[in-house]
Amino acid sequence: MRNNEILKKYGLLLTLLLIILVINLLFPSYLNGNRYFWNAEKFHTDYLLDYILKYHQENSPFKYRIFVSMLYKNVYSFINEYSISYMVVQFNLLHLCFIQIYNHSQEGIKRLNTITFFLLINILFVFFYPIDTYDDILQYVLLIPSVFLFYKKKITYSNILLACSIFVRESGIILLPGFILLNYLKNNNKISLRRDISFILPVLAFVIFQYFINIENIKDRGLHYIQNFNDLEEAINTIIMFIITVAPISLLTLNFEKCKKIKISFILVLIINTFIIFKFALAKELRLLVLPLLISLPFWGNYLLIMYRELDKKLLFYVSFISILFCLFYDFKYFVSIFPIAIYTFFSLSFTLYLAFYNIKKKSIV
């Protein structure tokens, strides 16, 4: 029985990795020089990946996020192939993410949690432009166990991993306000210096990291909101990207999470992250919007099981029809790989609309 479970586990994980590999090889991505598989040339792929590595080594703040570049260079020194080296690093990190979610999740929702994470847009299309994933996966390798350990009341270990993730990519600090608030609420609005002292670790990591970053570069990023909301078309695109990336898991959490304390913490982190991304980053880099969703990661499977038991097939049909119409007329101009993103948008929008109308319908009945 034990061997059978191990085979099922690794069979699932390898299947998910294979699907990601096939999608990112067939359609324009970093793995084929942003060209379709049948038009890809090794020169374009090597040139693009070489440019990406040099860009992250020479420009602030990327050059201070050294760990993925170190891994990539070490693997390249053995393999001497840009695309293969990049795949080896990123797919091994993805594998670690899947394993940790599977191992830490409760019995009965291990597969659901893992598959839901796999279906996040920045995981399924990890190498697509403009998602531009580079060091995010290594960050997740540290943040995923941090989140699970937090809910298991191993606060110190959770904060150590959160601090380590900040040295990989400083955006991990976004989860800290949610952790602090949730810890405060779960302990009857009381603070204990002995219990809570470890929350200083992520703060110290962030301060140390920021010390090395060029502040002028950060100031320049404050102008990104102009690109996100430059005109009505840009504003609509920004909102659509937010919806297809964040709304499904957000509504799933807010609809089916029974603990108000988790909901409050989730909303806090979501608001902080969304403001920062809209102000200081480009919303079209969809991976940046995903981080707050990790707050409720351990419970995704539970939410989906509840939703499935209460599924309204008639409502699902109507929202699917609306989503098809939207995808037929929406201009996916930011994406090189339009077809897979359009399919993803259809399912994401259908899921979002279903949850939104489901909640309205439920409240009207009450």
C-alpha cells in the first residue's frame, strides 16, 4: 500500500511537470526563443536566455537576487546548453514546490492542493512572456513550507523560512502583515514577546536586502502606475489581468473559508500587494499578483470539495457562455502565446463569475 501511494504521488508530480514542459515548448516561451515550436531555432533561444541571465546579473534590484543566477551558472558549467540548463534549474525547483505542497497538505486534499497550485497562471505558463518568471519559483520553495508551518503553529520555523525567501526575492515580506495579524487574532488579540519575537527575522532580512538596493531604481518604479492605467484600454487590461490571475482563488477563499480571521488576513495581504504592484510594477507580469494567494494555500482543496458538493450546473453553463463571448472579443495583445492564454482566461473567468454569482445567489436565499 505504501509503495502504491508513492507511485501515485510521483506519478502525479511528474505528469504535472510534463504538462508544463510540453505547453512551454510548444508555444512561444523562453524555452524556444518566444517562437512556436515548429519555428524555433537554437540561436534565438540561446540569445534570449543569455540576455535574461545577463539582465538579472547587471541591473538593480535583480543583480542582488543572486541565488537563481548562481544555480543557473553552475548547471550551465556542466551542461553548456542555455535552454537545458534553464529547464534543469526551474523544473527541479517546481518539483520541490509540488512535493512540499503534497507532503504538507492534509490527507484527502493532497492532490487537490497540488493540482490547484499547478493551475496558477504563473506556474502553468511559467516561461511565457510577459509572465517573466525567473527567481519566483525558488521563492515559492521557501514560502510554501513557511505558510504550512505557520498554520501548524511552528511560528519560529515559519519566520526563518520567510526570512530566507526575502533574500531570494524581497517581495516575500508581503506575507508578513498577514502572518502577524492572523497570529494576533488567533491568540485572542494578545501579544507575547517570547512567542512572537521571531517575527523580527523577516523584517531584518528585508532591511538588510534593501540596504544593497539602489533607491533611485525603486523611485523610478513608482511611475509604473502610469503604464497600468495610462488610458481606458490600459486600465481595462490591467483589471482583466487581475481578475484572471487573482480572482478565482480569492473568491474561493472568501466564499468557503469559515474562519473570519483567515479571511481578514487574506484581504489585508491582497490589498497591500495589489496596491504595490499597480503602483510600482507592471500588472501584465502576472506572477507578481499571485503572492497573496499563498495565505490560504493549505485549504484550497477543502474549498474545492465544498464547492463541488454545492455545484450549480445551470449557473455554471450561463457563466461559461458569457466567458466564451468575452474571450472571442477580448484582445490578448500583451501575450505572444494567445491560444493557451485565451483558453486559460475562459476557465478562469468562468470560475470567477460562477463564484461571484453563487455568492450573490446564496446571500439572496438567506
